[in-house]
Amino acid sequence: MKLAVLGGSFNPVHLGHLYLADAAISGFGFDRVLLVPAFRSPFKQGAAAPSPQDRLAMLAASIPGDPRLLIDDCEIRREGVSYTVDTLADIYRRYLPEGRLALILGDDLARDFPRWKKSDQILSMADIIIARRTLADTAEYPYPCRQMQNEAVGISSAQVRELIAQGKHWRYLVPAGARTIIEERGLYGLPDSGPAEDGVPAGDFVSGPGLIIRMEAEARRTLTLSRFLHSRQVAVMTADLCRIFGLDSRAGYLAGIVHDIGKHLGDEELVRLAKTDRLPISAVEKQKPSLLHGRAGAALLKNQYGIRDRDILDAVRFHTTGSGSMGPLAKALYIADKIESSREGVEPGLRDFRGYEGTGEQGLDRLFGKIFTETVAWLRLKKFDLYEGTLRQLERIERGVPR
Ligand SMILES: [Fe+2]
Ligand SMILES: [Fe+2]
């Protein structure tokens, strides 16, 4: 996977950012651009300055259904001043890019680059791509770089903030999802309009009627931000696995984005919903109802959202515990949930899918067997009681009968 990194404050994200990411993908053949919001914004902020969580939420709302764009919140989790050199090292470790990473710099920042912390080390780690942000012609820079032949989009975050503060036109300079969040939360000094009415997911009417887009908006509305970002990483990785193993990658993205949709429910509701699948509630599930969020999530998807695809419902149902009867999509989702790129503590080699391309169901079973047995070993180490379905699946793997 060829990766490029686009950092910044995203305060707020605007159309120029997304245009650059898109232009980098089509102009240089990247598979994916990682959008990495900085923890510490270099701009002066007033009393209504949005928190890092607000900036993340705006970004998360702005790229529904586009698996080419990822959000990585490592700088926000790290806190303190966000140095690119640390971020690049972290990204190499977690994403295992194909070849060298690329770092996209706007030409407004490019002149200062030699003064960045450990800029030499950055140059040794990443190819610098300079994108046009200003209307100036191409320029010479005292370090190796390539220049993107993009149109300069004359939008800046500072300009958007200023327009909002002055009560002027700003709304169509930012993606629709970010606009909704600015309005709902009253960011940048805008009067707070409160949350969208119940039953009308924020951003739904502006994002179009596609099922993936609607369900992504719903996941974003109902889950915590960190749970949503996890879901998006799972969606992208499940889609990748589906492509590698010859499955429908759109179904993979959809299963990933909704897989934790039952996660916000209380214990009573989890049990009530899980019971609708007519399977018994096991002793382990009774003891720990949070284990039911897969079963309850599948029930929600079927009853509340009208999703009927059996493979998607089963994948969501079994993603937490596994079961004795998992189909290929369920296996792909299970894998992605355990090792998606923002999860810490995953052995890097597990995310290396080279060599699996075109191996079909056999390859998927091999990878699934590896991840499943590692997960069970970890659960045993932590002395967790194992769900009956988990043990059945483990037995199948150990007997060499993966399905
Ligand atoms: Fe889950
Ligand atoms: Fe999950």
C-alpha cells in the first residue's frame, strides 16, 4: 500500500485539504492518504477554540465512504507538541507502507521545512511532495522534493475562522459534515444550534442516500468519537482484506463501519436485542453482557436499519467472540477488528498482507487461524472465560477444519 501523509491543524478541515489529498492520490498513484491532525495548533485561538476532539470530529464527518482517506489520531493521543519526525516513525511501524512514505507539504510551509525538528531525518524517511496552496508559480527548494501540479485552491483554515467570526459566508468552504458540526457545537464563535433533531442523523441529508454513507453517519452519530475512528479503520481494513481474498469490498466496508453499532447500548438493552436472534444467552454472556454487542448490533441492523444481507449480519454478530460457523466476510471482519492500524500492541508482522494476494479462501483461513489463535492465547493469558462459540471455532482451527 503506497501511503502519503497530510498533516495539519485541520482547524477546521476545508475543501482545500481534501482536494489536495485527492490530487495526491490521482497525481502520484498513492493508494491512501493519512490525514493526521496535530495536537497543538500553531494558530492563535480565542475562547471558542475547538478542542482536538472537535477538530477530529469535523474531519471524521467529512470523508464518509471514502476508503482512500484515513484519519490517524496518533498526534492527538501523544499530546504535547506534534513533531512530524515522531509521527512518521509511528506510521511506518503501524501501517507498513510499500516503499517510502510521502509527506505532503503545502508551498506555504515548504520554505520553513529545513527548520523543522530533525528535518534531515524526515528527509531520510519520506519523499517530500510540495503541493500548491498559494497562487505563486513553482519554486526551487533547497532539499529533494517533487512538486504537485495541482490547482491552488485559495482557502485556508484561518480564512474560514475569520469569516465565521465576522458572520460572513463560510459554509461552502468546508465539507458538509464539518459544517454540520461547526453549527451544532457553535464552534469559532458561531451561535450553538444544538444537535440535529432526533432521528435525523447529522450530515445525512447532505451526504446522499447511499447505504454506506447513511450507515457511516449513523455510526458517527451513535458511537463515541474514538469508537467511530476505530470503526472506520476496521471498515477500510476489512475492505482491503475482501479485495485481497476475492470478496465484495463494499460489503466489507459496510460490515466494518457498523460492526460496533451495538457498543453504546446498556446491559439490559443488549440482552433484549440479542435474544431476538433466538439463540440462548450463554453463561459467559450472562456474566459479561458487553460480549453481546455483536449479536445486539446485528439485531439493530436488521430491525432498525433494514439490513438483510446475511453475510453482513453474521459478520457483525460473530465479530467479538467468533463462532463455530463463520463465513469469509465474518473472518475478514474479525481479523480487521483485532489488528486495525490504530490498535496498539499488535505485532507489526500480523498486518503484513503481502503474499496473501490472490490466495482466496485458503489464504483467508490461514490468516484468520493465526489471528484467532493469538487472540485466544491472549484471552487465556488474561484469564478471561471463553465463550462456547470461541472454543468451537478454536477446535475447528486446531483440527484443520477452518469452517
Ligand atoms: Fe466490537
Ligand atoms: Fe471493534
